[in-house]
Amino acid sequence: MENNAPVISVKDLTKKFGKFTAVDHISFDVMKGEIFGFLGANGAGKTTAMRMLCGLSIPTSGHGKVAGYDITTRPEDVKRHIGYMSQKFSLYGELSVKENLKLFSSIYGVSNADFKKRSDKLFDELGMNDMHNTLVKDIPVGWKQKLAFASATIHIPEVVFLDEPTGGVDPVTRRKFWELIYKASSEGMTVFVTTHYLDEAEYCNRVSIMVDGHISALGSPTALKNKYGSDTMDEVFRIIAKDATRSD
């Protein structure tokens, strides 16, 4: 992939389920190191779109590339070059902190030598040096969140997809988690994040807002607030999504 090429490039991406169009001709690019917020109410189509970008669902039509690989013809290559973190964290409670990290590193093909080097660095940065042998089920949710992010990025992917990663945690823990996102972005990792917390949209470089399968707005938080004459992204979202017809 060329240095100046988008890490994510989508053109007219569409997904249909029978007669229902879940994602309707969406287009956007995301650049290296960008924090890109992907917002939308329940039923807007953002989860379906993310599944296509992660190589988990084949588009009905349109084109998309992630980390230089076509999401339709090379989904397995896409999966190898991304990280993914869900709201449920996908961790194993009966395994220790270190065993969880080791498991995900092996899934992503990280060598033993690289795992040792990267895990030592991560544990030190996260302040988890005394937790190696603690079972994940016994650590607080904030630490689980940090570990899940470390597990999703242990292989140093070009892009990490975060699907509502701060759901159910307190504001202080959410802010600390965003510090991890900022650090990853500063080191060149592209971050694609969905969230229900509209204040978190303010932390993104750019934001897209999906309504009924379409991208109805795309731009920096400042530009969108100026365009819609609003003081917050919550107000912007309410204006854009007020006529939405879909819901869960």
C-alpha cells in the first residue's frame, strides 16, 4: 500500500438482505493515523458496514479496500492486517491476563520473541505488571478494557476497529481509554470507532453519521457543528437523525 493511500477506501458500498438495503451506497476514505468516528442510531447500518470492512460480510455491490486489500476478493488478508475490539471485549475469564494476551498474539501470528518484547512493553505502559497471572474474570472492567485493546493491537495492525468499546464504563475510565486511542493514533495506527456517546465524537479527527443506511454527514466535529449551527455533536446528531425511520 502506498504511503499516501487511504488505509480504508470505500466507494458506493452496499449490502442488501433480500429486498432490505442495510447499507446504501456509502463512500469515504480514512487516512493513516486518523481517528474516524462512525456514528448512527440503532438500525442505521453501521454494524453491517463495519462487518464488511472487517472482511466478515461480502458486499452486495460497490468497492472497498482496507489496509490495501479488497474486502470482497481478499477478506482473509484484510483480517490479518486489522485489529478488532467489541463492546463485550472477547476475553476469556478463566484465563490469566497474560494467557489472554498470548492467545490473541498467536491468533494474529506474532512470534514468541515479538510477543515477549511487545507484551513487556504493553504491560509496562498499561500499569499491569503485577497482574500477569490474575484471572481476567477477577479484574475490574476498566482493566479488562485496557487488556482487550492490547489484545486487539498486539500484532501492530494498520487499522483497529473498535465497536462501542466504552459501553458500560464510567466517564473517567472512558477518558483513560481514549488516551490509549490517542497514543495508537500518534504512532500511525488508524482507529475506526463506533460509539453511542456523542461527547466521544468530539475526540475524533473526523466523524460520519449514518441514517437509514446512508451517510448523511461527514466531516470534522468543528466543521459539522459550524454547518448545523450547534454547540455539541449531540445537537448535530439529533438534527441529522431526527427523520430516521429505522430502529431496532
